[in-house]
Amino acid sequence: MRKIANLLLFLILAFNFCTAQESRNFFYVELGGAGPIGSVNYERQLTKDVPILARAGLGYVTTWGYSDFTIPLGLYHLSNLKNGNHLELGVTYTYAFNIKDRNGGGFFLPALGYRKFFERNKGFLKITFSPVIFNNDPVEILPWGGISFGTRF
């Protein structure tokens, strides 16, 4: 829980200190991915020259007998492949909290993805491969992915 609080504090401070006009904001809906079933997300580009983005989201899972709220928090890097095409590398930590049982836990999702920006309408499409890493004994890895649609502002 302390790691989550530290990551959240870092993201809040980064959002507050990185308010230059060159910074970009992203809002999107993700199916699959770090939600892990679905989530709404906000990203902020933190740096001007090297595109580093911080992500925070909110999701809800009702599957396999569980009903959890999820909070994905992550950092990503975008590499420009030209013409609005980008390679995305990053990592997300998703915290899942079950309100009924008042317990929770989290998991990591490294991400390798493709992002396409559409200049006419400021929209974008994002497709990621993001295996879920559960910190169990032994560690469990679940192949996973997601698709996102959103806008820049």
C-alpha cells in the first residue's frame, strides 16, 4: 500500500510541476489493458523533448465472482515512428479494491504497444500487449492486451 501511495504522490507532483504549454493531455477509454476489463484514463505528457507520459485511471471489474474497482497508475514512453505512428513502452501498477470484502491487492503490467494519432480530429487509437504479472509465490504471468480510443487536448 505504501508503494501505491508513493507512486500516486509522484504522479500528483509531476502533474502540478509539468504545466508547460507544450505538454499534452490525453483522455481515453480502454477495453482490456490495465483496467483489466475496462477503464477510463487520463494521461499527461510530462516532458517536452522526450515524450514521457503519466497515466491514472478508474475501472470496474465484475467477473469470475469478483466485483472490484481498479486504479491503474503508470508511466510510458512514446517513440515517434513518423506520420502519427508511435511505439509505446511502459509499466502500469493496477490496484484492485473490493468494496464488499474491504480488501485489495495489485499487479504490474509492462506494456508494449502501438499508438496512432489522427491529426484532423485530435483522436488516437492505442493497441497494447500488456501481460499481467501477479506477485504470488510463484509469480504468475497472464498474457493480456488492450485497445483504447481517445482524444488529445
